[in-house]
Amino acid sequence: NGGLVRIVTLNCNGIRAAARKGFFEWLPGVKADVVCLQETRASEDQLDTDIFWPEGYFCYYFDAQKKGYSGTAIFSKVEPNTIRRGLGFKLADDEARYIQADYENFSVASLYLPSGTSGETRQELKMDFLKRLSRDFSEKMNGEREYIICGDWNMCHKEIDLKNWKANRKNSGFLP
């Protein structure tokens, strides 16, 4: 890309809630070239004021089919060549868990993994999501394009990554 790119990623826990808490006032001071958002929880038709389309950014939202649920977005100071919404399978696409901006030599993606915390069925869906994502990432690694994957993974790798790690050893996100 010819230079450094400053990328910020944030689980906004609802883009409208983030707006009320000062996200869009905070954004200019970050001086980010690309902002990856997870858990936007809004459809584009609900984002009908200019605040959700910050000046100086090309804004791309990916809305979940279920209102007020999950969702991802990318704000970029440079217009991407293409935007890819979804990964080609139901859970990723229906819940708007992946959006990717493609530039000349690299891509930036915003990923919001399922948490698996609402029961065994949801944990199984999360594990299937991870298998599919692993295949997709393996294919990406075999190409010449570089990828920057940002997001809320809903997982911790080591004890230092989680405040109450002992209490969470049997919970989704910190399972062996």
C-alpha cells in the first residue's frame, strides 16, 4: 500500500448507543485510516442521520437479518475497490458477522464471532463457524493478497487474557 495504515477495531455494543456515548466525537482524534466495528445492532435504514456517516470516511455497514442483533461495519478514509459482505454460509451471513474492504494490495476485515454462551447448540454453531472460517483463512493465506482481520473473537487464549479465568474455564470463549 506504500505506507502505514492506522486501523482501529471496536465492539461498539450498538452503534446508536456508541453515538450517545460519544463515539463520533472521539473518532476524529483517533486519526484512523480504517475503523472496523462489531456488534453495530442496527440496520442502515435506522441510521438516517449524518452522524452515522462521518465526514471523511466511506462507510459500509452489514446488517443482520434480525433487527437489533450483531452486525459489522467498516469506515475507511480511502474508498475500497470492493466490499465483501459475508463468508458464504448462513450463520456468518444472516447475522452479518464479516465485512471486508479490498484495496489494491491488501484487504481489511471486521469479524464478529459468535460467543457460544447461550447454550450447547450455540456453542456447536460457533465451532462450525470456526471450522469454516479456518478454511476461508487457509485459502486467503495461499493467495498473494495480504489480509488484516480485526474483530471481536469472543475467545481468550491465555489466562492473562481474561480477568476471571478460573471461573471461566468451563465457559465458551475460554474452553480448552
